[in-house]
Amino acid sequence: MNLKQMDDPTLMTRMMQGDEAALGELYDRYGRLIHSVAYNVVGDRATAEEITLDIFTRAWQKAHTYNVEKARVSTWLTRMTRNRAIDMLRREAVRPFQYSVSWAEVPAHPPSADDNPEDAAHLALEYRRVRAAMATLPAPQREALALAFFKGLTHSEIARELDKPLGTVKARIRAGMQKLRAILVDK
């Protein structure tokens, strides 16, 4: 039977058995709904995207906790989304930007290239390109990348400092790096 023809409880059962394609099908069915619920609570697209990824990661990890007799899959997912979004708002209200890295903390000039003016000029131009590209990223991705590359924290340390799941931190860094690569390679 084709995954698109399967009902939601069957997909959940397949996810419990480790079928990643079943997760993909659930994402295709409910990704927009989950993003909309998250966005309506937090009011920020980047944060809603992060919550959406986090919810489907949690659904994968916690598929065994789903009970078909208690709720439909869509209800289970939207309830998790709403709770996660509210938790994020509460956390920000308590500790806004506690671990944020501001652009003021990032050196404005690149390290000099061993007294060679041509190399120093090239480094300065590349450094500006990277800073400009970083500025285009959503704040959560920019923050994770800044903590990783400018402060030298490991993924686990970033997860602890931001009070985010390790998978969320890795996803932010990965997505940020992909966007930076796309921006910087095109130029």
C-alpha cells in the first residue's frame, strides 16, 4: 500500500517501527498546519519554522506515546505544537536574549594576513561578505551559528545555554550553514 493511501494511525505505527518515510508523509500532510499553529502563537516565521521542525522530531521520538483512542494524529500534533510555542514564549519572557550574541561582540575586522596587504584586503572583503550573509539569517539560526563559531561552543553547550533540544540546535546550525553556503556560493 502506498504511504499516501495510509491513514494516520497506520503511519504512526510505521513510525514506531522506524519507518522514516511515514514521518515524511505525516510532515507532508500536517507541516503547514503545524507551522500555522506555531506562527499564530509566537508571531515569528523563523521561530514557527523551528517549532515545526522540533514537533516532527518529537513526533518521531515519541511516536510510541501516541494513543489512537485518545486523539487523532492531527490533534496530537497541534496540541504538542501549541504547548511548545507557549513554552518558548514563556521562556523568552523570563530570560530574553540571555545568551544572545550581538553583532557588537563579533569583531568588526578580520584577523590580519601576515603583513601582506593584498591578502589582508582579500580577507577583509571575505569577512564583510560573511557578515552580510549572516545578517540575512533568521535570528535563531544566526544566534546558534554565532555561539558555535564566534564563541566556540559545542552543540551540546549551545543546547544547554539556550535551553533547547540538541536536535533543534543542530538543525538551526545546519539550516544556517546551508543558507550561508547558498548565499556565498552565488556571489
